[in-house]
Amino acid sequence: MKSLRRMYVSFVLLFNVFSFGVIFLILTNSSAGDEVVFIGEGDGEFAFVLTTVGIVVNIGLAYVLLRENLDRRRLETDSGRERRPKITGE
């Protein structure tokens, strides 16, 4: 399961880099007129789909990292109890 989480985190990071690059490319190829930026219709639809998928994937990344953090804290708490000496009352 941990390898699946690592692969998902790697996928999200690469997807973010790719999507920022594509959106930057779309914006640099747009034309400006009267202080309004015009993007092609196909490019605009692709950018919309890309940002929508990016939002969903990033929410998933936040959930995975939250679960990983909670699991790690739980393990640290359990191991901390085992290290403490037991009070015997003597």
C-alpha cells in the first residue's frame, strides 16, 4: 500500500508540473487585444479540463498525505508507550 501511495504522490507532482507547463504554453500562445487575452476555443476547453482534473487530483493528494501523517503519529504514540518504564509501585 505504501508503494501505491508513493506512486500516487509522484504522479500528482508530475501531473502538476505538466499541467502548469501546458497552461503556461497556452497563455503564451494567446493573443492580446485591447487589454483582453484571447485563447483559442480548443485550448480553453483543454485548459478547463486540465484544471478540473488537477483540482480533484490535488484534493486526493491532500487526503493521502493527511492519512499518512495520521498513521505516522499513531505509530509514534504507540512506540512511545512501549519505551516508557512501567510503574510497579515498589
